[in-house]
Amino acid sequence: MNLPDSAIEFLDGFRGLYRDPETRLKAFGMLEPHCDSLPLIHVHCFYKHDPDIPEPDPEEVHEDLRARVSDRLNFQIPVEELSFHKVRKVAPTKTMFCITFRLPMEVAIAEQ
């Protein structure tokens, strides 16, 4: 999702994507798909920091982005399940990232 300013806001659209057994059967050929057969999501976003403080460490940035993704998915996804790619700096205090992760099964079959 290459809408860096708002892409994270659309992640809740993945909740319950495969909650219907018939949909799972059509998509995966089985009622209980393997976790590694679920979609891989690439979401672009911005990280902005206060210009009056030094740029935060990558761990702090990753945790902030993880929390934003988790909030929209309504599921606490571990930081280890996310891959962060720093795309580019668009301003001195604003960096674009691409976060890649496999759609968690709990989100895929959740009630909307």
C-alpha cells in the first residue's frame, strides 16, 4: 500500500478477510490455511520526530511503527514479525518506511 501518509489507516480492512470458511476454501483450497499461505503485506508510512530532539534510535522508531500497525489491526503483532525498510528521508524530521509482514491468522479470521 503505497500511500505513506495514510496507508496504516487501511490495515483494519484485513480484519476478518478469511473468517468465512467458504472464502478460505476458495482462496487456499482448505478450511484451515497455513500461516505462511496468508498474504504478505507491504505498507508504506512516515515516521515524524520532534525537530528539537535528536533523531531516535531505530528500535524506538520500529516500536512506534509496530504500535501503530497493531492498533489498526486490533492485534498486538510482535516486532520480530515485522520487517522495516527505510525508504528515504523526505524532510529533516520525516522518514518514509516500508513495513512488511504476513497477515496474522488471528486477524485474518477475526470478527470485523
